[in-house]
Amino acid sequence: MRVLQLCNKAPYPANDGSSIAIYNMAQGLLANQVELHLLTINTKKHFKSIKETPKDFVKKSNYQAVFKNTNTSFFGLIRNLFSPKSYFESRFYFPEFETALIKKLQETSFDVIQLEGLFMVCYIETIRKNSNAKIVLRAHNIEHLIWERHISAEKNPLKKAYLSLQKARLKNSEIRAFKNVDGIIPITSVDEKWIKRAVPNSLCKTILTGINLSDYSTQKDPNFIKNSVFFFGSMDWLPNQQAVYWFLHNCWELTLKEVPECNFIIAGRNIPRHIKQLQNKQIIIKENIAEAKEIYSNYNIMLVPLQSGSGLRIKIVEGLAHGKAIVSTDLGAEGIPIQSNENIFLVNEPKVFVDKITNLLSDDVLLSKIEAGARSFAEEHLDNQKITKELVTFYEGLV
């Protein structure tokens, strides 16, 4: 089978949720003997030099990247008011990438073209004109729902009105895309249910994002800090910023009353200034971590207090693989078939959220139980090669 993987972000280094999802998918396809061609936009915001990408992966995946500055701009926002398309989507269409795509389609015949996320659907028309391949949309999340949940908390009336317009356009684009592709690969069963309600005749198959378990260690660093909790994620994503503030405003003081020596580590990429300014003796900022395992091996309880967002939280997948005790909201672990109190704690009320943290920090037996349960769940449900084999079987039926 020959698959073309179209991406709106270069996948390596795999240092945020979407790039991990893309890179692991590519690795899984290769492990299942798929002839893979990966064509990606390499954005200014998330620029990744091909020199950093393993040469073996570049060769095996027929890797090709096209640079584009997709950053938002004031004039771009204004111009988009007169367009029927969402600004979130239109930023990713540009002639240089279309030219590279057409050349690829003319040189190679594909069985399946896999679009990594909604923002690549702007190339569907180009694909249809130049290829007979089946087009599959891998829905990393339901994009407009992320903004719907964010807008509900927005207080600036002008910003709220603009975002509401964009969200409505994005929803229309999303539903239109679901109707125009040959298959849809949601990352969670929750997203699949939403898609089937919106487009009842759509052909869907939920495929979780898998991981290569051998890359994830449960070993703790010699300098491991027991009295610590951490949040780890891309901090230019609004739901992650909201999660940090929710914890600080609702849980942090209560946690310190129970465990006065506790440290809260905020780790991730592109941390905005307003969060960096929160740093003090017990709130520690760790930005642009070279190796994610540094966070998992040095700090104790993983927090995922998300209040908005959609799709699968890749950092939870990694946390489970590292055997971390995780305290999350239901939304944070949405789409993962996991058992609260066995592999993770799922709570939504601030007081209970704090209780679970302090219980884990004070009870080593409970901590070990949840850590072992997390790793066991990852071994049973998140093995990348097994998960991607399900996708290949789905593709074989599709073509």
C-alpha cells in the first residue's frame, strides 16, 4: 500500500501533541510495511530544520517540507472578514505547497492520501484533479468545539464577536470536509460520535494515537522531587493556558495548605510572558525542554486540569507510558478508555482535585498503585504498531 501523508506542521522533533501524533503515525505506517510519502508545511511558528530529522526517517518516509509563514496578522484578520472561509483554515493554503503537491501526485500513484487535520482540507480539490486516491481526514479533534468552549469564557465583546464568526465558519468547513472525504479517522470515540451525528453517512474509524513503549521509561531521576506537581504542554495553545490558570486560581493555595513544601512546575513550549511572570520559589517555569523525559523523571504528580479543548491529549498518553500518577478533569482524558481510581484520577471539582493530589503525595502505596496502573494501561491499549495495523486494515477495505 502506498500512502501520502499531508501535514500542516513538520513532525520532527516530536515535541508537541500534534507533531507527536503525526510522527508516531508515520512510524506506525512504516512499521506495517506501508510505502509512505510525507509532505508537510514547515511553518515559521513551529519551524523545524530537516537537519534535525533522522536521515533514516527522511529516506524511508520520502520526506519533503515546504516553508510558509502561517502566523496570524492584524491585516490578515481584517481581510478575512470579507471571505467566507475561516481564517484558521485559509492561512494554510498557498501556491508553493500546492505546486509541490501536484508534482508529487503526478510522479507517484497513491492508494490513500491522509490529511493530518482540518487545515489540510483546502487541498482536496487539487487532490481530486490530480489523483484517484482515496482521501482520508485524520481528525485530531473537532476544531470548532475548541473555540466554542474558549469563546464561552471570553469577556471582550469585540473579540468574542470575531471569534464567534470564525467559529461558525470553521464549523461549516469542518462539516463540509467530513462530507467531501472518503473516510475519517477520529483520534477519540467521543469525536467519532460527534461526526456521526453531524454526518450520519460518513465512514469513520477511531484510531488512538499510539506510542513506541520502548521509548518511555518509568525510571525516576536521582534528583527526583517527591513533593511536586507538574503541567506539561504547548503553552501557546489557549486551552493549556486556561488549565494552568484554573489550577492556580482554584487549587494551588489549597494544595499548599496541605503540602506547604510542594512545587508546581509549568513546562512546555512557547510559554507566554503573562505565565512566565507567575514564577516564584514554588512555581517553576521550564520552557522548551530538550528531552520530555526530563520532566517525567524529575517531577511527581502530572496534572491535566483542562476546561476546554477537543480530541486526544497526547501528553496524557505520554504520561501513562512513563507510568505517572495523573490527576485530570474528565475533559482532559476525554476519549481515552481509562478507569478512574485504577490508572488515573478523574475529578472536576477543585476541592476533590486537591484531595487526590495530596493523597498521592502522602500515600506511597496509593502512588505506586496508580503509577503501575498507568503503565499497564499504556502497554495494553497504546502500542503504536498494533494501533496502526488497525488503520492499515481499514485502508485495505477502503481501497
